[in-house]
Amino acid sequence: MFSKGPDEQRVTVTTSFKLGKGPECDLQLKHPHAPRKAALVVRGVDGCSLYNVAPSPNTVLVNGKPVADEVLLRDGDQISVYGTTLRFEV
């Protein structure tokens, strides 16, 4: 599950969740320089993994560190993409 911002919008990840500026994304980013596809979160046997699908490894941050390929998300992780920050909750 993700929560976003002061209004605490919550989204549950059933199988996958896409972040980016494109219309196919589950969360559409408003930043003008955000890529059409920035990140993909996939629920697997071991939990949820975040994949950076953006053209730059510095586009997607988890807890302030760039994600080059993939990272297994843990409860409370902060995901940042071009000024949009989400908190991952189990």
C-alpha cells in the first residue's frame, strides 16, 4: 500500500503499480520533466519490488538513494520521483 502527501491518498498494490507521467500509469506525476514511465512496483512471493524503468538511475529514489535497477520495498520506505513522495506500507 502507498500513502501520499498530507491528504493521505492510499493505494493498494494488488499485482503491479505504475508511476510516471503517461496516461497508462496508476499514479500520474505532474512534474513537467517526469518521464512517461518512471517506476513499476510488482507484488511477488517475497513482497513488493520497485523497478526503476526511467531513462536515468537518479529519477527514482528510495529513502534518498537512487535505484539503478530494483529494490525490495520494506514497510515505511519513502519513494521519491520528481517531487512526488510516497510511503510504502505493508
